Amino acid sequence: MNSSPRAGWLALPYGLWLLAAFAAPLGAVALLSVQESSEMFAPLSLLPSGAQYAELLGDRFYVRVFLNTIWLGLGVAAASTFLAYPLALWLTRLPPRWKPVGFAVVLVPLLTNVVVRSLGIILLLAPRGIVSGIGQFFGLPPSNLLFGWFAVGLALTQVFLPYMVLALYDVLDGQDKRLEEAAAGLGAGPAMRFLRVILPLSLPGLRAGLTVTFLMASTAYVSATLVGGRKVWVSGMVVLKEGMEILNYPLAAALAMMMLGASVVVTILIGRAIGFLTPWVTGRAPRFRLSLPPGLRRPLVAVAEAAAPVVSRFLLALAIGVLIFPLLLVAVASVNDSPQATVAQFVGFTWKWYGMVLQNERYLSDAWVSVKLALACVAISLAIALPASFALVRAGFRGREVLGAALMLPLALPGIAIGLGMLRLLQWFTALPPFMGVLAVHVVLVAPFMLALLRASVAGLDRTLEEAASGLGAPPARVFRKVILPQLGPGIAVACVIGFLLSFGEVTVTAFLTTARLQTLPVRIYAESTFSLENTVNAISTIFILMTVAMLILVNRFMPLDRVWKR
Amino acid sequence: MSIQTSRRALLAAAALAAPAIWGRDAVAQIRRGDELTVGIWGGAQERITRQFCATPLERQHGVKINYVLGGTPERRARAYAERGRPSFDLLYLNIFESRQAVKDGVTMASSANVPNFANLYDIAKIGGYAVAFNPVTIVYDRRKVAAPMTSWRDFWRDDLKGKVIWPTYPGAQGTSALLMAAKVWGGSESNIDPAFTNIARLRPFAAIQGSQDQLYGMFDQDVGAASVEFGSFTRKYAETRNPNIVIADPTEGQAIATNVACITTGTRNQALAEAFVNLHLSPECQAAYAEEIYYSPTIKNVSFAPELAAKLILGEAAVNKLVDFNWDLVIANQPRWSSRFTREIAG
């Protein structure tokens, strides 16, 4: 089983699914991007033209937006990394009873509506906001941090941080605690233990986290629109504007394809860099070793050890604050007797928004559709992503990194571009049963996340246990059930929770696919927000958060979120 | 005898009506079990039209009205992608989107098939059936300006320097703002340069807003002093949340904006769609819109209590005072202006 090329076939179901449900919209976008005419109703030409790409590359504005977007993605990935490590370590050290609550804290931003989250950022950064207030208390002039790159970066970090934390959680939880103890016994302080033991061993998880946060941040556009105040332009916004408002599909498609290309390159580079830093995974000798002269090393280590407790606590507090801030706003707003959703002032107390949600059968039936969709989506995604993750970790063929990047493609194409591609295919799509059609697309959007997380978990498996079981005569199926699955339990649970939430909350692509027969709850909320957001949205978010805590407690019962036997 | 007469009358009526019924094709009749698909915004829009249009039709004809809720961009993009074989029978667009859709063969022009068509103001008959006047005007925070704003030129006053929240282009508000700027600085739809030059002079903006909700959030947080927005819903906001906000009535006039019901070309439920629109144009439905969100009626045969009437655009004179534009030119220039706006104003 060690590095067998045959394991590559395990990626086949996943690949087939992508071919069936993703190749078509991607093909449509690719074909649109090589059209010479930007005319809406011009017949599609099969003769490729580089006109759209030439226009993009010849325009300094587009080039600047494109590069800024990539920088933004890298910045958000880096910021998430710094905040996620203390948080993920805190999560692994929580007593089992408190785990579900800890997870719920991490998941809060994913459960709150993007508009409400953005209102929170505005409240935080506005001239009369909290940060400015604290600054003024210390004698600084009033500051306006809103409507700029900082605000957009903060908004994106807030919502993508959970993915990074969960990607790191499983590899950190799976680490052999004796290694850290050994390092401590040999005199390493907390800073050195982190830098020399914990961090290197968690790099496969970091790869998953960096990939996911980069891809999501570089394709996001809603937060940038809401808190960037249109002074910040990212590629997704240009795709939306050219594609949806101006109806210039070819230009929008060409920009989306450029983003796709850049994302693939960055994904491969991240994979290469992590591979370079983890030579032991493939059994290679390290290519280089960072060493400082002893005279420099000793004071540096002393400073690091002295600073570590303060810095890690500060980062942990900051991360928790960033995550649960929206929760406070949402909970308060959900009982605010104001006709429009606002966080600026409390008008009066009321339960009426909850009443409106719970008595309105339309909300309930849409929520039920979303739940069914998300459950089916998670089941299928797990069934195709788990074998694929074994293929990526254990198959010993060349081009594994390229295959890995290819399987992440749906994340690299902005959701809005997938929507554009689907528009071209609507007449075929509407021939499918509505539930199946939307499900097929949701799996495409969710499976890459689950693959990224599961890949890190599979990489962390202790192979000696499998070899021991096989040596004692256990058939492969039994090895899988009795040895592999228990080790993967927390990883699978985390991946499923993320997958469920992603499908449950998806709106960008689903908004194009909604028909009279199938409407999801997020699309309903989005439709309401396009006119005016009411506090029912906040009531729904609060209910979701409570339900998530309940769900996590349940999951924890049947599939423990940590590895008890490792303690 | 009387039975005889009425039977004869019935036969005669049937004989007269037969050619009319057979002459119109199937789309022109409402049959039990028909399903109408309506693309519209959520929230108050869904509530009011369900109450006044969908439910009565479902009760009366045994039909089913399906709503596809969403934002205008998705709705419009889908209608374009499905031109000629639409999944929507009826969808709602803004003033220039609706006119463009008729030109592009995506939706149909209005016709007298809808009985309430006869009550529409002339300007509400173009590009489909306008169901609401929702004019765009100056809105500002009275605490943050030196004097009330009474002209579109007031945005360029010294006391507003750095405090203007400009609306993004191409939305309904951004389009009106751009065109009004052109107008007050000696330009027009065919000479847009003065608008861009002068709007650029307003930089730096306090912010650029992309929707009414976003603007209200900004007003809540004291981000800026004045912007360009729909007067209707902003009045609701001012009355319920922020009494410092003033809806101005500038001397040059408010810019026209409408919500338009558009029946798709190729729909198989034209008669049902027309019945839906007809109910939307009924005095009861129009009054509900006016009371709930201050949308002004597009029909002439509705009246209001003086207190509410003062907040609406009512009567031929008031409608004619709304500033109208050459929308064909506006549509034709949209890609170019959008690109300029992104580079010279936002960006």
C-alpha cells in the first residue's frame, strides 16, 4: 500500500463528478472567454480569439485589480494563519465537554449573514465606531479605517478564519503528545516547542488552510463590496459588474479564467513550498537547514521565550474577539424592535422577529429544503472526497500536485463565474429534476473543501498501526473499519460540519439556479436583503447558532471531536 | 319563457364570442391549474403582491403563482439567457433595464390587454407596465450641513467637502446622480463630460454606496452627510430610525425612477401574467405600496388622505415635473460610462 500508483484510481469518482457537473460550466466560461465579440446575443464562435485577454492585459486598471486581488488573498491567508494557530491549539486543549462550545465559537461567522457581519465591521471601524473610540480614549485623533483594504481584509479574515482553524485543528489534535514532552524534557521552552515541533508537524494542515483561505479570499466579492465602499476593487467585483450589469460576458469570463489560472499556480506553489518544508513525509533528506550562529541564537531564543506567553494570549484573545463579535450583534439585533436590520441603535425589545420566522411556513419550508440539500451534499461529497484524499496522499505517481490542484479547481473559479457558465446551460439544467441539479452543483462547490481537510487528516494517519493490523491477518476492509476510520473520526466530523454549513449557506451560485420549485433559505434571505434587510435575518442566525451547538453536541456523542485514546 | 330567452341569449353570446376565443391562441386564456412564475424582490414587495395579486388569482382561477425571489442582476441575466423560451412569465426591472429588455426582445411592450393600462400615466406605459414611481433625490443629515440642500449643485458646497456619499454606477441611483450632475453643470445625456469632471472634483468621498440599506448603515454610523437615494424608502428610514435625515425636493426636480412589471416574450401564460399585472395596478395594491413603503402610484384613479398624499408624487403635474432622460442614449452609453466611473470616480 506504500505509495502505490494504483491508489490514484481512488480519485476517479471525484474526478467523474467534476467532469459531469463542473466541466460543463467551466467549458462554457472558457468558451465565452475566447469570443471576439462582446455582443450579448452574438452567436458563439468556436474560433478562439484572444481579444478579451488582450483588452484585460492592455488595461492598467484591470491588471492592477487582478494583482491587488492576489495580494489580498495572500494577506488574508497570512493573517488567518497568525490568528488560527493559538485558536486551534486552544481548541485541542479544551476538555471534551467544552469542545462543542469551542467549535461553535469558531463557526459563528459562518452562521451569520454576510450583510450583518459587514454591519459589524462598519460598527467596529467607523469614525464613531469602537476602534476609533478606543483610539480617542488614548488621545489619538478620530480614525476612519472603513472603506479601504484594511476593512476588507478584516472582513475576509473574520469569515475565512474558521476554515483555517479547522484545517489546523485535526492535524494538531492528531500529533503525538510525547514529542512535545520530549522536547520539553530536553529544555525547550514553549516558543521553541511550537516553532521546532508543533509547527513543522502541522504543515500539512497549514497547506489545506492556506489553499482554502487563499482561494476563497481571492474569489470573494460581497464583503469587498459592502465594507470596501467601492473604493476597493477586487476581481470578483469586476466579474460581477461586467457580467451581470453590463452583460459583457466574454470580458467577465476572460477575467474569471485569468483568476482561475493564477489560483492554480498559487495552489501548486503552496503545495510545493509545504512539500519542501516537510521532507520527512516523502522520506527525503532535508535540502537545507536554517541555523544561526550561537551568539545570535541564544538571545533570540530568550526573547522568543519571554514574548511567547504574552503574544500567544494576545492573539488568542484577538481571534476569539474577531470571531464572536458578530454573535453579540446578531443576538442583540434579533430582539431589536426596529423595522430594518441595524446594529446602530436599540429601539426596543421584541420577540416578533422570531415569531415571524417560526410562524411563516415559507421560511420553514425553505429551511427544510436547505437542510435536505446540505445533508445529501455532505453524504455525496464525503463518499467521493475521502477516497480521493487517499489517492492524493498515498498514490506514488508524478503530477500528484497537479492532480491535487485540478481537484481544487471549483474553488478557484469565482462563484459568480460558475453562475455565468450555468446561465449558458440553463436549458439543459432545467431539464434535470430541480433538487438533483442543485445538488450536483453544491457537491462541486463543497467537495473541494472536504478534500482539502481530509487530505491533511489522511496524511496524519499512523501507518504502522495499519501494517500491524495487516500483519496480524486483518483483511483490508477490517483494517479500514477498525484502524483507519477511528483515527480519521475527528477529521471526518470536522469536514462534514464545514461541508454542511457551506452547502446550507451557499447563495452566489444557487441564486442563478433557484426555480419556482426549489428555493433555499439563503436565497430567500438574499432576495429580502436586495430590497431591505429585516431583523428576521438575525433571528434566523441566532436560531442557527443554537442549532449548531446542539448539532455539535450530538456529533461529539457519536463521533468524538478528539482522540481520547491519545491522552 | 325567461329560461328560453336567457338560453337564446347565451347561445348568441357564445356564437359571438366563439371567434374571439378561437381567434386568440392558448396563451390568451387562463386555465385551471396554470402556473405563473414571477421574478421579484423579497420582503415587503413579496408580501404586498402575494396579498393583492397572487392570492386573489389563485382563489379565483384555481391557478398557482410561483415566486422566484432574488436580486435584479440574477433575474435579468436569466431572462436574457432564456430569451424566447423563458422560465419567468413576469419579472420586475427598473426603468432603463425594462426599456432595454423590450428593445432586446426579452420582454414585451405594454398593451391595453391589461384593463388598468388605461389608467396609467403616459410615461408609465413605456418598457412594460410601470407599477411604482420611486423618484431619486438628495437625502442628507440635517446636523451635518450648514444650510438645507435645495439644489443638486449643493453637493459642491464647501460645507459638504469630503462628506458626500456618492451612489455607485450603474444602479438606478447612480444613473440618476450622474445624469443630474450632467444637467446642472451644462451637460446632458449626449454630453456627459461635465458630469464626470465635476463629480471627480467632489473627491475624496466619505464613501460610495451601492444600495439603500448600505446608505442607511452609513448614516447610522455618521460616515457622511449627504447622498442620492430613492426618496420613498428613505422616508421610511427617517421616520422609523433616523429623524435627522431629510428628503430634499431640489429646485431642478427629482429624477424619475420606476419599478416596471415586464411580461416575457414567449411566455405561455400571457393572460395570467396580464391579470397579475392588472391587480398590481389596482387602486388597492397601489395604496398598500404607498402606505407601507411610500411608493407613488402609476395610475391616476387612486386618492389618499392629505397627510400621506404630501409624501407622494400625485397627479399629472407632479409626474411631469420628474426629470426624465433619453434612456436609449443612457443604455447605449452604459458600458463606457461604467468603465469611466470605475476609473475616474471610484477606483
